[in-house]
Amino acid sequence: MLTFRRIAGAFGTCAALALAGVTGPTQSLAQDYPTKPVQMIVPFSQGGATDQVARLMAQPLEAALGQPVIIVNQPGAGGAIGLANLAMARADGYFVAIGSDSTLGARPMMSETGYDLSSLTMIARLVEIPSGVAVRADSPYKTLAELVEALKTERLTYSGSGIASGPHLAMAAFLAQQGVTATFVNSDSNQDGLVKLLSGEVQFLTGGGSNFPALFSESGESDIRVLGLAAEERWPFMPDVPTYREQGFDYINSQWFGIVAPAGVPPEVVAKLSSAVAEVVGSDAFKERMKEFFFNPAYLDSEDMLARVIADSEAVRPVLMELGLLKK
Amino acid sequence: MDLISFADISTGLGNVASPWVMIFLFIGVIIGMIFGAAPGLTAPAAIALFLPVTYAMGPTTSMALLLGIYCSGYFAGSIPAILINTPGAPSSAATALDGYAMAREGQGDRALSLAIWGSFLGGLFSLILLMTVAPLLAKVALKFTSVEYFSFALAGIVCVAGISQGSMIKGLAAAFFGILVSTVGLDPVSGVGRFMMDQPNLMGGVSQTVALIGLFAISQMLLLSKHGEQHHAILPTQQRASQLAVLGELWRNRWLSLRSAVIGSMVGVLPGTGPAIASWLSYSDAIRTARPGDRFGKGEAKGVIACEVSNNAVTGGAMVPLLTLGIPGDPVTAVLIGALMIQGVHTGPFLIQQDGGLFVSILVLLFLSNVLMVVVGLSGRGLMSRVLNLPAAFLVPAICLTAVIGAFSVSNNAFDVRLLLIFGLVGYAMLRLGFPPAPAVLGIVLGPILEKNLRNALTVSDMDPSVFVLRPISAGALLVTVGLLYLWLGPRRRSEASKT
């Protein structure tokens, strides 16, 4: 019974976790890595996009590393608590976390977080989702241009998952580029923002593209209309939605997730982890699974991921300044 | 419009009628009981923990396991609330008020039986709503903007005045202490840190569960240790209750049960709320309609009925926005979305149309988990009350240990254990000085809802406060609030004045 064996395997992982706690700190050489289970911190609670990425990643990564990968949810403060705890963990490669564009780039610039780029090692980027904007199906704005035009004369409100979250900053940067402003109304999550859009409390919603396909029926009916996605080309999961560029706005933005470790992890370990991730992200089975969640596999190695974080944080710095969110 | 076709019904029933589904449903109900009953281990935590186990199962089997945990987990928090005055989850804090008082009079078994049957009725009622008027209810939920949420949360805080049986001033003070605690951490609207004392772990604020266990469980255990009766059991010998008499009692309180079920279901439908708010609202509704001779706070069965019917009615209600809009109605349903996505099922407005079979399966599974909850609860209740016969010298350390494990497991953070101790001491001081801990918990739950909705509402209206009275639903809630305040503060003040 295949099902039963896999379930038994999952219980085995729990047992391994218990054992890992008992064995305590053992000296192991970087070449032998990994010799014990790897803890993966998810700095958000169960059920969100970050958690989904981690849980999708854990199983195949276990197979690639030959050691259990144990997910530990440490939610709070927009991802800052889990990452601050990671920064304090031993830099031996047995503690990693899922980071994202906003938690790695923007968050440390905003307030005392207990971590910044210098206290973390980038391992590899995993997946990305194009940023997008949606309105209610009965909204007067049919295209992105109409929305931007309206913003020049009217005071409109929008929402998205949390203050200074990836979607919030994506829209704030776009509006700044167009020289218009809109009022941001805070939400706890993308779904919370969707409620505000559907109830008419806000006029538009900024969010990762992966949130939208489930809201459409097979024949394309929906309570919302997606005005555009800020990808380079049309997104395979929603081929009918035009990109920002097609509508004459030169703006590209995506939310992405990657694996990070504390600063000072031996280079051999970084290389080993990074290549294990590359193997997983490149596999067909993983790509199939990603489709269920509407994520695009987007592997970057340690150096390229670091370059991306630095580029992203430079891009959002003026936006944060404008919003008054920059750390004093 | 016919929502579900006969073909869907037969597929749905066919999927459920499998031995594996039944076995996992049963396992789920047992897991839910254990997690719900242990202070600090909550139903959402159990569901998240067992989520990876479902990856290898089909959608129906995994829903069986998770819905089993969901229904019985929401009920089981009341077991320790009744027996040791230590709610297993915030939603059971209101149950402890009368439930524990009943246990102290040897009526713990009756209180437990009432809680079990009450939860069953609440679950059943909300299930019927989900089955019949789900799309309609979803529309109602979308009438609620930040303005309405604020007005309703304000009404909730005012309920404190009704709940505080001793000194109303002390009750309100405890509630405001709770609200103050809820402001710790990053400000929800502009992201500024508040009262963090250079402690990055406080950025996310104080965990509601940790504060709850500290204020109730640890303080209670400190109080017990102080009494020095280490060799005796904590409570008198418990009388067995006749189930027929319990059902008769529910029948006598049928209108109260119905009101509580409606409150619970509607709170469940509203995204961003949860069972804690439902049980407090129903409890204060029960007090509002109390008859002379009712002994609320001193072991009144109606108090247990109202809370329990209501907090389990949340289960069906919370499934309404999940299955019709793809929006979770409470913390558990948020995890369920992920569980369904792993199975390739996308929860959204078209789920019922496209996957009617699964919808029917979910309804049947919810019903069956409620039935199993009664079976497991009733057969296990003898064992539960026998725990009380243990001498305090064993019981107190065992409960403290469970509380510490529970606090740690909330976010796998040792800092929370330190917070737990602090709240335990605060709770102990509150008990010694006659401040009730229950309103403090309500303050911690409602504080963030009050704050962020007030600020969001004013952001949308460009700082114009008239929206609160111009929008009809909000105006209604505010009117009720004023009415309640008059009802509770007015006559009581006069009667107290005449006494002195």
C-alpha cells in the first residue's frame, strides 16, 4: 500500500526530529554535510505562500540531501522574527529559512529587525510570481491605463497583503514611476485584501499573480478583473491578461522566494545546498507541483540571488522614503 | 438555482463511503480531542502538524483527517476549561466561567455533557446553514467593511461590562490591560514598533495563546500550590449526569441554543474573526436575557450551553467564505486552503460548481465528525474527570509542563516560554487582587481588531468619522452597544445605590 508507506515516512520524519534533538551538537565536517536533519524556518504561519513554498520544497530536498528537512513555523512581524532567529542560529548549514524579496530587501531598512543582509548567507532562489493588479468585475476601469488616468484626478484606495509587503511595495513603486498616488489600506493577507476589494472598501488590489487564477471559472467568469501583470511576457497561467509593458508601462516586478542561511556558512555547504536546490527546482515533478500553486520555478545561485536582493533593495529605498517607512 | 446535482451527491457519498476515510476521520477526532484539551496545543496547530501526512492521501481522506481534528479540537478546549479552569484555547475561556463553577459543585460531568451536546448542536446548525444558504451568507459577509468590523468589535468590548460579575471597574480595567498588551509589537497599519523594549521577539506582539495560558493555567496552578493541600484532589467527587436529563436541559433552553448557534455561525462567516469572539458574544447574550434566579458566573448551565453551541457553530460558518469565495473564515480554514491546493483543488467562488462532489463530501464529513465527537467525548468523559482525582502534587506539575510545551509550540520560540511565566505571575497577581482574567483575554483578542479596523476605516474615509453612523449596519451595532450599556449600567447602578 503505497499511501500507507508514505504516511509512515512522514511519521518517520517526526521521529527523526525527536532524535535530532537528543543527539545535540556534534562536530561534523563541512565535506560530510549533511549528516543530520536540516531545520527550515518559515517566518510566516501555516497556509500562506511562504509556507506553501517551504512544504513543497521540503520533500524533494530531503531526497536530494539524503537527510530529513524539518519545517519550523516562526511567524510574526512580517517575517522578521523567523529571520532574526535564523541570523542567531549556528552557521553550519543545518539551519535555513525561506526568505523573500520583501523580507530580505525592504524589511531591514524599515525598523530594527535583528538581521540584515550582512547577517545572512544567500543559498538559492526558488520560485517567483509576477506582481499584478485587479479590480472588481463591475469596476469602471477596464485597463491599467484607465486606472492610472483616474488616479491623476481622483483619490482611490487600494489594498494588498500587509504594510511594506512585496505586493504593497510593487504597487507603490509603480505609482511613483507614473507620478500618481493612491491611499493604501492595510490588510493582514492577500485574502483579507480580496475581501476589501469585493466589499467595495477599496478600488483596486495589488497581489501576486498566483492569487488570481482560482477566482476564475473554466469559462473565464469571475467577480474580479485582472488589469495587468508586471511580467516580461504573458503569464502562462493567465494568457488573456496583458503585461504592463503591452499597455505602455515600462514596469517589471515579481515576488520571489529563496533559501537563506546564517552568515558564515562554509562555502562547501553553500555549494552543496545550492546545487541540491538546483536539482529539485529543475526536476519535472517539481515543475508539475508548482503549477498547482501557480508559481514559476526561478532558480538563481547564491551569488545571483545576492545581486538580486541588493538590486531590489536599492529600487525600493526611495519608495520606502516616500512612504515614510524608512528607518530613522 | 439548483446548486448541487444528484450526480454530485452520489459522487460525494461514494467518496466518503470508504474504510480509509472513516478510519482517518476517527483518528482526526481523537487527535483533535487531545490537542484541544492540552492547554496551548490548539486545533490550528494540530492541523498544521498533520498537514504533511495528508500529502500522500486523496482529497476526501485528507479532508476527513483535518475536519475531524477541526470539529473536535474546537470542542475539546472546553474540557480543561470546565475541569481545571484552564481553557485549552481562547474560544473556551468563556466556558470556564460557569463550567468550572459547576465542577466545583460536583457538577463537572453535567457541564461536560452539556458542552458535548451543545457543541454537537452548534456544529449541526451551522452545517445546515452551509448546506442551504452558503452563497447568500457569503454576500452578507461582503457587506462588512472595516467600519462594520470596528463597530462590532466595540460592541464586543462592551460585553465585558456584562460579563464582569464582581466589580465592573475591575473587569473593565482587566479588559483595558488586555488591549494594552495587544498593542505591543509592530503597529499593524504603519509598521512602527511599539513597547518592544529592544526585543526583536516582541515585534510580532504577544501571542494570544501564550497570554491565555499564562493568565489562566499558570496563575491557577500558582494559586493551587499556595493553598498547600498537595495531597488532596482539587475538586469534590463528581456526580454522574444522566444524558437524558442533559438533553432535556438543552430542550428547555432551545431558544438560547438557537440564538447562540446563529451568533456562532455568523461570526464564523465573517473573515478575520473566530470562535473566541463567538463564544463571548453568546455568553453576554445569555446574560442579557437572564431570568431572575439564574446564577451566571456561579455555575449556571446556560452559560456553558451558550458558549459551547456558539463556538462549534463557527466551524460550519467559517467554511462558507472558504467554499464560496476562497477566503478563510478563521485560522483553521486558512490552513485547509493549503491542504486542498496540495490535492489540486482550488478553493474559490467556483468550487461548488466545478467540484460539487467534494462539496458534498465535506458536508458529510463535517456531519460525521460532529457525531464522532459526541461518541468519543461521551465515552471519554469518565476518564477526563478521573484526572481530577489525582492529588494536586501530581496534577500541578503535569499541567505546568503541558502549558510550557504548549507555549513553546505556538511559534517554536523559547522566548514565548519566558512570556508565559510573566503572564502567569501577572495572572496570579490579578486573581489575588480580585481582577478577573477573562476580560483581559477578550481585550487581547479584540484589541487588534478594534485598532486596525478603526484606522483602516478612517484611512478610507479620509479621516471622516461620520462613516460609523452613516453606514446602516455599523449604526445598528453602535445602537445595540449603547442599549447594552444602558441595560447593564443603568438599573444596576440604581439598585446598588438603593442598597447602600
